[in-house]
Amino acid sequence: MFELLTTVLFGAIAIFFAVRLFNALGRSEGHMEAPASSDLKEQLAGDAPGAHLRPAFEGPAAAGLEAIARVDTTFAPEQFLDGARKAYAMIVDGFASGNKDALSSLLGDRVYARYAKAIDEREARGETTRTEIERIKKAEIADAALEDETARVTVHFIAEIATETTDADGKVTAGDFGRLATVSENWVFERRTDTDNPNWVLTRVATA
């Protein structure tokens, strides 16, 4: 769909990223407060009893996952994916609500700068985007690596989204809330393993 390392988040990205927090298997009109950083750490890192007893990793990302697990004995892919789903929701909800404070703890510096700029420009135009995720059809680890003390995990998401953008007068300028669009993206999460900071942050989003 787009690359966050290029000039993005100035039109179509507002359609796909301005989203209300959702129930993973159905529509939800409500909002939910983002969990504390320690909760997110547990969700993403798999900080659960018995995590070190997991079976051998499988699939194309196995070598990278094993490398990460060697330096982080709490890491467990299933718990990480559960947290990645929640992070997906919190990030798109943070963009939708213009909550830059919430986004700052979830995004890498370069990604955050682009989100913040898009939020400011959207507000300056008086635009409002209503977006709802019907469901996440897929969330799976596509790649993983440990390079220069940085753990990196790529999660492939496929989601069905309904969206609509209106201007300050309430006129629809983009999208159609009555129709669903299928969004297929790779989200890259990273964290440093040589620091005491346990948090994973989103560093890249690309069309898959």
C-alpha cells in the first residue's frame, strides 16, 4: 500500500491508518485506552511463565527467531503475535484520534515524525476520517533477525477495513464507509537487546 520511508501519510494513508480501536474479529465503535508500556512489553515479548520451554522454531523466520530467543529468554512468537495485533490496533487508533503522546512510545523516531506531520496537516485541513477494521484476517511472522544488537520481527497483516474521509463541512472527500477494502501490509517491529528498555517499536510499514 505504501512505504513509511517514502513520502506517505498525506492522503491514502489517512484512509487506512485513521482507525477506531476494534475487536479483532468484529466491528467496534468504542475506544480503549492503550495499555501501559510494561503491558505492551509482555504482549510483544512473550513474558510468560514457561516461555523458555517452547518447541524449536519453524518456518522461514526460524533462524532469526532463534537468534532473538538466545538473547531474550522471555521471547515467544505466539505471545509476540498477540501483542502485535494489539499494537496494530493501538497505533491506528492513536493516529485516528491524533494522540501523538500515545504514538510516541509505540513508533520509531522516523515513523513517528511522519505520523505526527500527517496528524498536524489533517487537523489544519479540518478533515475527519472514520475508519473501522472489520477483522484482521491474518497476522503472522514473515521474517526475523538479530543484527547489531537489534531484534527485528516483521509481521504480515491482512485486514478488512471500511473508511471514509470528510472535510470541515461534512462532505465526503475520500472512501466509502459502506465498502470494505482489503489491506495487506508488513509491519516491522524492533527493539535494542543491549539496553534495559524492553519495548518494541514500529519502524516500518510496507505494502505486502
